[in-house]
Amino acid sequence: MTTIIKAKTGSIFEEKGSYSRVVSVDNWIYVSNTAGRNPETKEIPDDVIEQAKQVFSNIEKALKAVDSCLEDVMVSRVFIQDPADTPAVMEFIGTKFKGVNPATTVTCPPLGSTVYKVELEVTAYRGASKVKVQEITIA
């Protein structure tokens, strides 16, 4: 029988919006769009890279809660408020996903508030980091 795990962080946004931070169905793991708000202090850094660091911290904590890790990420969706921040944000994300190489979409839409400079949503497959990966080049 399939087991579904829906995990929340206690965020008021999750409660108001009736959503889970992470949903795990068998080995598939879906992490909701995640901002750079520190869950303990509720603060959001002004700097886009500091926000990106917090985003990854929040996502890694969500993945760990369902026995997964960043290296299991198969798909990422990156949302950057200001297109001018894209090169710096993507360079930072490149350091976090070095060797993981998920399929990635990057877009620059308006976010829920101007305080949010970067948000990230990921889909992971539990255990993907432990299997052989074949990389090919598309000609």
C-alpha cells in the first residue's frame, strides 16, 4: 500500500494556504516553493544570496524530514524577483547542485512580496543519490 507523508513546518503561510512544505509519495518528494525566511527568527535577509542560502537550508531540512537529501533532487524551479540577480543566484545554485544536475527552470516573475528576492521549488526521488547515473550528451 502506498504511504503519503505530508509535513508542515508550522508556518502561518502553510496554515492559511492549506498546503504542506513537503509531500512524499513512495519515493517521490515534492517540496513547495520555498522562500528565504528563517523559520526560527522569521527574518528575511536583504541580500539575495543570503536569501538563497536560507532557501537551501529550509529545503534541506524539509528533505531530511522525509529521509532524503539535496543530492536526490531531480527537478528545480527557480523564481528570481529581479532579473539582474539571475547570474549571481544561478552561480550560487550551481555550487549547491554541483554534480546533482537537476532539470531546472529559471524564471523572473513577481513574487508574493517584494521582500522575497529568490524562491525555489524542488522535486526529488528518494535514493537517487545512491544509484548509478549515466550522463549523455545530446547531439
